Amino acid sequence: MNTGTPSNHPLAPLGLPTAIRAQAIKGLRAISIAATPEEALRAADRAEGFALGIETLRAQNPGEVEGLYLVLIGPSKRARRSWAHDWRGDSRRCVALLGATACGARSGGR
């Protein structure tokens, strides 16, 4: 089942079929090599959409789907926190890409 995935890889504990594991690895790679925050967010959205498709089709058991979400969403959340910190001085860009809460902006205010 996990043939080809190193034991220290975040997907290793999940019993994913080869095709699903390969797509999940592509999603993680796209997030990690993105040249801009916009590219990384787009890649993260695609990866989350992939996991949603697996869940919707019930292609895996719920525990494995949850594990897949956690593995795919983790890098995205870390990147968002980092960008929010970097963009504090550019609040419009931060809020447009990450949302008011991530950027420390108050709703309804400046």
C-alpha cells in the first residue's frame, strides 16, 4: 500500500492507494514550490479540493480522508501564518488573500 513512500513522509501512515497517494504528493509539492503566495494558495485550494473529491466519492474510509486533509492543509496553514506576519504592513493585500482574521484586521473598521 505505502510502497514508494518513505516511512518519515507525512502520507506514510495513511493506507492510501498508489494513485491517490501520488496525487496527494503532487499537491504537497505544488504548495511547497510555489513562487508566490497566490500560487501557493491556489495549490492549497486544489489539494483541499482533491481531498474533498475523495471524501465525496467515499473512495477511502473517513479516518484516512481526515488524515489526508490534515496532511494537505498543514503546509497551507503554516504558509498563511507566515505571510500574514510578513504582510502586516500591506493590510489590503493580506486581507484580500488571507482574510481579515489571519491578518489581524477588525471587521467593519479600517
